[in-house]
Amino acid sequence: MSAFNICRFVGAPMVTTWALLFAPVPAASADPPDPTVSDGACPDVEVVFARGTGEPPGVGGIGEDFIDALRSKIGEKSMGVYGVDYPATTDFPTAMAGIYDAGTHVEQTAANCPQSKLVLGGFSQGAAVMGFVTAAAIPDGAPLDAPRPMPPEVADHVAAVTLFGMPSVAFMHSIGAPPIVIGPLYAEKTIQLCAPGDPVCSSGGNWAAHNGYADDGMVEQAAVFAAGRLG
């Protein structure tokens, strides 16, 4: 694997660690088209969310909860929802597909629906995917086919970025992967939520905390943040 892979693992113990890292939370099935947005119309708000490992196609459980919470806070604004199209499996190098897909969708939406405000988000492996999407540079040692950073002007269309349980620098280092660095154009628009004791995003050892974001108030916190950024 290359130095850029998001989810490198080494040996059986690390396989177990990654299985715990990306253990799925209960999730809804793939998202149906949002009824508030007619076919071909540009929504006022577009949520682009990357699910965690093992969840079915769509936005995943945390994504569903976040979208529901955000929808309740934006009044009469129409909302579109896009679940990042990537395997989200324990074959972690395939997460690269998520970076491509999310970045492409964001760029296309910014070009085709310039008045739409984008809210990006992700949980666990999905948070890593979305974190790399917002990066300003390609990490050292990246393969030639690594996704390039989005054009700077795309950031003008992104209102908020919400990341749940994003792997920490220490965690990424422990598995031989580069740290996730949010680009400066997105830093002030980003909220990173890490549950107390979550060993993925902190030095804690409570694996259950990694799957508790829907119940600990952090989904609501993220929705309030994003709604405030939407105006």
C-alpha cells in the first residue's frame, strides 16, 4: 500500500483495531430522494455525508441523525442529500474511492448549483474521507493517482464541515497513515466532534464511545453549528 492510504493496517492486532475503529452503528437504508427538492432543481442546502464502515449505501446512522437534526433548523429552505459512493468496507484502501467521489460531487454541485450551500460531513472512516477532501495539499508520498485538492473557489460554496470521530494524528501515525489536515479555507467552517474516551479521535480507551454520537448530544451540536453557518 502507498503512504497515502487512509486505512493501512499492519498484522493481525491492527486488523482487530481497524475492525473496532470502523464498527458500524445502526443505520438506515440508502437515502431516497429528498421530497423537498424536485428533480433537476438546485436545493438551498446540499448535505454531502460519508458513512462509516459496514453501513449500507447512503449516509449511515450518524448521517441520518445529523440530517434530521439539521433539517429541523433550516426553516423553509430545501435540502438535498448525497451519500458518498464508496465501499465503506474493511478493505480500507478503497476509501480512496470516497475521496474521489465526494470531491467530484462537491465540485459539480458548486458549478451547477452555485447558489446552493454545501454542508460536508462524515463519521469515522467517512470523517477521514471528508477530511482529506478538504485538504489543501496532497500528503508526502502520495501515489500519482491520488485525488488533487479541490479548486480554492469551491470553498466559497461550502458553508460547514461536520466530522464525527475523525481519526486523530496519533491514531493515523500508529497505522502508518498520514495525518488528516483540514485545509485553511475550510478550517473555520469545520467542527470536529470527539466523544470522551473515544480511542479513535482521542487517547481514551472506551470503544463504545465511538458509536455513541447519536446519543451524546454531539449530533445536535453539529446541527446547530451547521445551521448557524447556513444563516
